[in-house]
Amino acid sequence: MAIPPAIRHVVVLMLENQSFDRLLGFVRLDDAAQRLDGLTGDETLPVTVGESGRMIRLGRGTAPALHVTDPNPGHQFEDIAMQVFGREHVPDPPIPTMDGFLANYARQTDDDDRPIGPDRAAAALAGLDPSLAPVISTLARSFVVCDRWFSSVPGPTWPNRFFVHAATSNGYVESPTDLQQLAGFLGKRFRMRTIFENLMAAGHTWTVYFGDHAQAFGISSLHRYADSNFRRLETFAADVAADRLPSYAFLEPPYMDAPGNPAADQHPPHHLLDGERLIAQVYDTLRGTEAVWRKSLLVLLYDEHGGYFDHVPPPPAIPPDAASAASEKFRFDRLGVRVPALLISPWVRKGWVDHQVYDHTSLLATVKTLFGLTEFLTQRDAAANVLSDASFLPAPRLLDDTPANLARLVPDHVSAPSRPGRLSDLQQSLVALRAALRAARVGGPRLEPTDDPQSP
């Protein structure tokens, strides 16, 4: 069977910087025949790269202190090359070994300029016991897990979020951190066509709901829609309750800490449970209005792995366009590290595992198929797998067959302390983007953060 045409709304919540193995590696499903490609607890990694030496067992993370990782593991292009290939540079041929994660993180330094060291790094990189992430673990047992979903680029946030909107990053593998870099970013290079234009061309609606900053504005072709299609995340619940969701809703979390409103993106060093609470709120909101729930598909995604260990080698990929294929630094011919991905809907199976290979452009290919769009965006989404028909049901599940009130699962906790002035690379890029948009008079006061950004 095809994806049910009764699904009229696709809602995407994309969070930050978690690997599949970290959040879902130890999840076990009720049906023994449905096995996630996860962890055993016996995984080991070498302390150094490029030579034989001491190995450290990662084990299973059970301490609540693991909700906060500080400093955050490296996840720039060069870091990921070391993590995936176990050496300083990409080998030829590029055969992934997935054994450089520990060595890469261990050599980072903390606030006191001390190396993290292998033992501390091993503790931080361990897969989490499901009890530490109760919301996503419950959703995994209740709906569909895609255990072969890879980030689109072996790089940080910006290029991967470009791919989820446009199926290309126009040859870019980094994130900008200041206004000077953004000046070029917002020029002609990042005016690529997106899934949003394709939806409008076919008569469908869309909205980007954002917490404090809309990273999607890094694509300058979207600036013209600031007043019509960008809304605050707090309006999402009202739109659901009033049955006025668009065909395609993309949700961006709060990236910044503000008084009384902790960052909920799960980007280290932010508290993992603040993101768990956001996931629960989005799910509970959709399920709480049954008329909307029965015609919706919620896709929970992460932009990239954030430097956390994952054991599955990324596969080759189709370059999205000629410019990317000719890029000197990276030819966009392989995917990034595996990330958590869940399909949540009354129309999907319970406790089911989809083993098909996906990347973020599979979402675009699926939206094209579901809504009858006429064109692909690039060669990447044209080659991407559409969500497997096997994950979907011929009739929706009863409301009582889906978990209720997931917010109750999030334990009380103290969010990671705010440290004004100490911004992550992602936060620096978003602050610079907001300044550039302000200078260009895009969006006006409605898009301004409600509080001054703090960190982490």
C-alpha cells in the first residue's frame, strides 16, 4: 500500500546533535522480531588514531549527569572525518571504520583548558539507557523507528538544515559564526529553491514555526515569506486546536537559554530533558486534537550526530548538483553519521523498525510523493528513498492504542546553567543571522527574540 492519502499534514520537528546510538542504541521493542541496529554495551574504541593501543569500553550510560555534555563533542567537517575514518584525513578509498570518536573528543579541552581525556570522553559518548530519554524511548516503542537515517552531510548544523529544505547546501560544509561570513551566505549563493516553493506551486500550504531564531532564514530566498509563513512556536498549539495546520509544518526549537525558557534543541551542553519536554509537548498537542491527529504524520528528526558515537558506517550518496560534485573540500558523495528518526502517526505500525536507507532529502521526496508535487529539487532528493509503504497501515490505530500525556514522563530537573556570553558555534551563527536580518529589515520586530540570548 502507498502512504495513506488521509495524511493531510506532515509535521517535522528537527532537533540538534544526537546520534542514533546515543538516544536509541539500547531501546528494545516489544516484538522480538523487530530489532533496532543498536548497541550491545560491549563496544570499544581506541584512545588514539592511526596506531594500535589502549581500547576503552563505552558501556551503557545510566547516570543522570549524562543529560548534560560539556564541552560539546566536535562536529565540524574535520572532526567527523576523524570520527568516521579513524585518522586525521579522509583516506583513499574512503572506507569508514567508525573508530575515531573517542580519540577526537578526548583531545578537546574544557573551560579550564584541560584535555577531556579518554576516560571522561568514553563516559560522555556512551549510549544512554532508555530511562534517561523516556519520551523518545516511549515513542520508539509505540511507532516506527528508522534505523538507517543518516544526516545528509558529514558536517554541522547549517549544511544539514539546508539539505532538509533544499536538498543541497550549494557546496557548503560549515556553519558561519560571524557577520562577515554571513554577508556571503545571504547573497546569491544561498537563494536555492526549496520544498516550500514547490509546495506553493502545487497549491499546498506551509509554515515554519520557530522558538527564538529561524535558521531557515539562512536561505535568503525565504526572506520574502517572513511575514506570511514564519510563526512563533507558541502558536503551533493554537493552530492545531483550531484545525488550521498547513500541509507542511517545520518546527525549529528554542536554541537559546532565556530566563524561564531553557533552550530545548538538545544541542550540547543544553539539558537533554528540556528537549524531551518539547518533544512531548508537540506530540501531546497533536494527539490532543483527535481530528487533526487522525490526518497527521509527525517526523522527529535530528540534523546531525553532534560528535556522539554511532557504529553504522555512512553509505555513499549522490551529489546534489554539479557545483557540489566539483567542490574542492568535499564532493558530497557520502552521507553523514546516522541520526535518530521516528515516524509518529495513527497511520503507522506500533513498535516497527524501518531498515531502509534514508537521509534528510528522503523527507523531501516523500512530501513530493504524498502531495503530488511536480518537481524534485536536486539530484539528491530525486535519488532518495521515499518512506517505506511497509511502515504504514490501511486504517488508523485507535486513540487508546497510542500513549497519552508524555509530558508526565519528563522528570523534574535543573536545566544547564545559563552563562551569558558563552555561545556555541551554532548560537553565534544564529545571533549573527538575526543581526543580518535586522540590518536587511527582514521580518521586523515580530521575528526578534523575546529575551537576550544566553548560553550555553
